Amino acid sequence: QVQLVESGGGLVQAGGSLRLSCAASGLTFSWYPMGWFRQAPGKEREFVATITRAGDSTYYAESVKGRFAISRDNAEDTVYLEMNSLKPEDTALYFCAASRSTLRRNVSDPRKVDYWGQGTQVTVSS
């Protein structure tokens, strides 16, 4: 049974920081590119960041570039999302995801990823 369990969400003031974690089990973690996505009320689930299997390359949505950093620890089967300079528009339910595909266009597409976590809420107050 593949499980992705996010943690670290919460309420933070604008300009603050949070670090999200996603612990994976039931899969060979290092075989999978990983990603973070988010979904705000009334909006589609959107891509935030991806990281390659070895953690040697990352890719970000323009809206978070320079503020967020994705990383992974394959020894701990965990992927992280460090969020800095948070804005109210970052408020959303954040999901981690695992992809069988290694293509960036698939790893960053919520319609193409294979496994999802349950989500962790991030709320940024103004």
C-alpha cells in the first residue's frame, strides 16, 4: 500500500516561513520523481515544484520561484518543501505526489501523477 503523508502545515503571517514534509512508504522511493501541488478553494489543483529521483534537479512554478525550495532525502524516504516569504495567495491545501514518469511535463501535471498524499493545510494571514 503506497502512502504519502504530509505534515508541517499551519497558520503563518505573511512574510513568514514553513517547512512541509512528506513521508513515503510502500514504494521504492528513489525510483520516483516527486512533486508538490496545491489547491485553493474554487481553484484547480496546481503545480508547485518537482524534484528528480536523485534530487539533482528541481523545477518550480513561476509564482513560487525564489521563495520555495524542494528537496529530498532518499535515505529517509522523505521529500520537503521549504516555503519562505509567504504570501496570502499561497494559502491552499498542499499535496505531495509521486510519479512513475520522469518527464517534467508529466511530473508537474496533476492529471498525470500516480500517487497522492492527503494534503496539509497552509494558511497565510495578511
